[in-house]
Amino acid sequence: MRDRKTLERLYADDFTHTHAVGRVDNKAQRIAALVSGDPTIESAEADGVNIRTYGMTTAIVTGQSTIRSQGENQNSTRYRWIAVYVRRVNRWQIVASQATRIVQ
């Protein structure tokens, strides 16, 4: 998704993402990467998705994805991930996520 306006609404101001290599992005960095399309993701198939809710304000989503990139460095990498959503002012926003590479 490269729609900056929609991404600004979906990501909380205090959002953090921890990459598989340990680097941490904030909201601005994550949105900039998604909007730029670097790297360009051809597909990101998710499976084993599990959603758990806690009260009316918190949801934790876990799953696995195979990310296929295109361009010079075409590859396919499998990740296990988690995303935490919080309901604020009558809308759900993502506040944290992490991806861990699954080594075959």
C-alpha cells in the first residue's frame, strides 16, 4: 500500500516496528519505506493468522508470511510476525510490530 494518507491513519503516532535484523523504525520511517516501495514486494502471502482480542481495546495478530520481492535482488523469504493493535478514539491503530526471519 502506498497511500500515505491511509497509512497515517492506520499507524499510531507511537508505533514501532522491529525488523528481523534488529533495526527499529518509528511511524515516519515505516511509512516512508512503504510509500517508496523500496524494496518492492511482489507478494506477501500470510498464513497461520491468529487474532486474539483483550477487552474492547487491544488485539494481537500473529502469523507467518512468505515475502517475495522483485527487482535486482529477487528472493523469497519466510517470516513469523506479530502486530499489536489498540483501539483509540473509536478506531484501530497498529502500535507495534515485529518480524523474525524463519531459517529453513
